[in-house]
Amino acid sequence: EREPARLLFQLRDFLLGYNRMTQLCFRHCVSNLNYRLLTGREETCLDSCAGKLVHANHRLMSAYVALMPAIMQRRATDYEASVVRASQSSAEAGLAAGEPPGAS
């Protein structure tokens, strides 16, 4: 049940990124809407613009993939430390209330 929702979310993100790229390159490259076809200059500009954006996106994703294991490890370590702190706090609160250790 979660898989279709995740795939739909990924598709939505892809389409949003594609639409942003299309709008950006169109605004940058297409200057005359009086003709049905793009000029050679506009086509070259669009190819270059889209290529640069795709290349930049690939570099960002590569950096993200490279950093993700370290980020996940840090989150896991932080989570484990917070669980230990919470456990110690509840044990200390139980001792302060006069409960024997392990009673809570």
C-alpha cells in the first residue's frame, strides 16, 4: 500500500522538476513566438540549457547519494543516544520517587 504512494510521490517530484526546467529554458531561450517552429539558435540554446540542468541535477544526486549513508548513520546514532538519555531520565525519576530499579 505504501509503495504506490511512494511511486506517485516520486513521479510528482520528477514532473515538477521537469516542468521547472522546461519553463526556465523556454524563458531563457525562446524569444519570438511568431513562428511555428523554433529557430536553429533557439534549439541550440534549449539543448544547451536542458543539458546543463540535467548535468547539474546528476551531480547533485551523486553528492546526495554519497552523503546519505553518513547522514543516516548520524541520525541513527543521535536516535540511540536520545533513547539512552530518555531511559536514564525515567530511571532517575523512578529512583527519586522511591521506586525500586526496574519497577517502571
